[in-house]
Amino acid sequence: MGTELQTAETSRIAIGQTAHPALTLRVPLPFSERRALLLVVDAFVVAGAVLAALYLWAWAGTPAFTLDFVRARWFWFPLLTAAWWFLAALLDLYNVPVAGRRAEVTWRVALVTLGLGIGYLAVYFVLPRDALPRLFFLFFSAVVLVSTVLWRWTYATVFTLPPLSRRVLIVGAGWAGRTLAQALSGREAADYQAVGFVDDDPEKRGTDVAGLPVLGSSADLRSLARAHHVDEVVLAVTHTMRGQLFQALMDCRAMGIRVIRMPDLYEQLTRRVPVEHVDEGWALDALNGLSTLAHLGRATKRAVDLACGLVGLVGLGLALPFVALVIWLNDRGPIFYTQVRSGLDGKLFRVLKFRTMCAGAEEDGHPQWARQNDDRVTRVGRLLRKMRLDELPQVINVLRGEMSVVGPRPERPEFIAELEQHIPFYRTRLIVKPGLTGWAQIHYGYGNSIKDALVKLQYDLYYIRHQSAWLDIYVIFRTVGAVLRGSGV
């Protein structure tokens, strides 16, 4: 019997080895290397566009195109490259899943070019007349738009081919494994290809789970990883690992295969933390980095909050007469609305907003979820929400130190008491100050259910884990874009 099983296993491995002959020549790059490639080639493309624009400018009638001509204008190379990198990063062009989608990349590259043009015009009208070369920048804009789109289309076409995708084997066909398989089948995972599951449950072996085959048990892990040319093994089990599984994972690591836990890959793909699939140990390890440069980070964030709060206070002063008038004309009710919310460490404070709901929206005293197309919202309130102007008075909360510009949205204590009974780690969002805007707000709308609260918490924990000055700038930029488009909810 043992010989028959061994023969069957050998045959299965042989089939697996011959099933992917084209995969013997493969160059699967991890996300970090792909991001570096995008940055480096973008820099070369921008530099090439600068050089081409200088040539066309010279050809159009300026002094002859010589080495001295280029050397005298060397500063355009680092200046435009740095500006391109900054705007491209704000528009997610260095997010690897986004980079694999040609349609999105095209309009984002066009927006970067438009942003450079707006910046150029802003400087042009401040500096003395003819201080900036208009024809040069016109040539540069045209060349960089076309050449970058062509390069990014090439990347999106080539790096989604099977020989360049990263092949993944999932250990565990339970709830966590199925959740990851669904994420890997989405458009965010065009760079990944899941080959199947490994699971020790004999009833699952030989079946399909979430559209993927269960290929074998943990005893087969090493041979299956080799047979299917796997680049990553993802651990998606919630129970304690037995010695056999641990040793199999170590063997895969010795073969040069990356071993990663399910929450880490899920977070990398979706930029959300799968809180329902992590344990206390993972959560503590994930949040340990918050103590690094804690005092300096808090001081910097507070300085930014004060600066933005003062600017917002000026905006509030300018908007107040007009907003107050339309709110009063709509239903003759109060202009402002205050509500108790939970802040840092659960400390209660009163958040200040322009009133967007009809007076007495909660006359029965029972808190109700805000929801999309809420019939309690007035006509003026709906407009204020779309422009996100209803949140503007909260700059006062920011200046008081009760809120930050960026962070999880402040929640009502009644909802927190309810949600923490259903959602693991829900109170974790209280370890940072709530924000005027946040990572969850730019990715998800109003929530009116426990499911919505779970998704928003996934985004909030991602922000808490990765918070930085750059991430705050990115969130603020996306929020300004939403305000200008009127795409609030």
C-alpha cells in the first residue's frame, strides 16, 4: 500500500512538472522590485522627454542644440523628474496592482501631465515675463505624455503574462484561505496566480475550494511547490502549526520560495488588514512599530494639524456666511450640529459640524446609522455632504487637539460599544486621534451595518499600521480631489 501511494505521488509530481513547460524560464519579480522598476524607468522616460523637448526647442529657433546648450539647462532634468515622481505617487502610479491596468494608467498619466502644466502656469504668472520657456514645456508635455503611456502600456502587457506572474500555493483551505483566494482572483492581483491549496483535511483533498483545487496535504508541500513552480507559499491556517507543517515551510524557504502569512499578502493586495483573520500576536507585532520615533512623529503630526487647522479656519470664516444662509433658508433650523464622539483612548468630545439633517432626526433618543440616500438629510445637507463642507467646522476640533486632519473617523460611543461585541480589535482604532478625513473615507463611503464597519476598520488598521507623513499627504490629496469632484457621500 505504501509503495502504491508513493508511486501515485511520484506520478502526480511528474504530471505537475510537465504541466507547465513554459514556466521553466520565468522572472517573477516581487512588488518591491516592480515598484523600483517603475520608478527607475519613469525617471529615464522623463529625462528622455526633457532631452527631446530641448532638441525640439532648439530646432524651433533657439540657439543650436549642443552639449553646452543642454548643460546650461541641466536643472530641468532633476526638477521635472522629482515633480513627476511626486505627482505620480499621489495618483497611485507606483501602486503595483494599479500599474497593471492600462485604462487606469492612461488617465492617471494624463492627470500627472495636467498637474505639471498647472504647476508650471502657477509659477509662470509669478515670475518675470519670459523667465520660463513656454515652447520647451509644451514640447515636454506632449513627449512625456506619449512616451510614458507607451512605456506603461508595455509594462501592463508584459508583466501580466504568466512567465512574469508570481505563482502562489495557499496552505489551508478554510475561511482564511478562501478569503485570500477571492482576493487573488480580483483585479488587484493581476501579478499573482494561485495554483491551489494544501490542506490536511482528507475530505477536502481532490475537491475544488473557491475555484482552486486542493492538491494535497502538508506532507506534499515541498514536492507540490517544486512541481508547480511556486514563488510564494501563503500560510492561511488559524490553528497552531504542527512540526511537520513547520518543517515543510522551512524546506520551501530553503528552496528560495518566499513564505508569507495570509494577512500580510492580503494587506499588500488590498491595502486593508483582514482583522477577522488575525490573532492577538499578529496584531501586537503589526502595531509595535508605532513606538518608533513616537515623540517626533506626534510633534510633526501636531504641527501639520495646526497649520492645516489655521488654513481651514480661514476657509470656515469665508464659507460660514453663505453656508449658514442656505441652511437657514432651507428649513429655518440651527446652523451647527454637535454630537458626542469617542476620541483618542476613548476620551469623549463634542464634534462640530454644519447641520445636514432635518431638525430632530433622532427625537426618540436612539442612535441611528448614517446611510447613503438617507431620507433624514435635507436638500442643502446633501449638497454639503457631496462637497464635504459639512465637516469643515471640525477644524475647531483639530485646533483644540481633539482630532487630527488624518485618522479614523470619530465614532459615537454607543456604536463602539455595539461594534466591539461583533468585530475583533475594533477598539484598536482608538489608539490614534480621529481625523477629519482618513484612509477608510477615501476608499469607502458611509457605513450603515456591521459589515460596513468591518470593512472600514480594515482600512483604518492599515492606516494605523503604516501611518506616516507621506500617507497623510496622500490622503489629504485624495480628499481634496473628492471635494473638487463633489464625490462625497
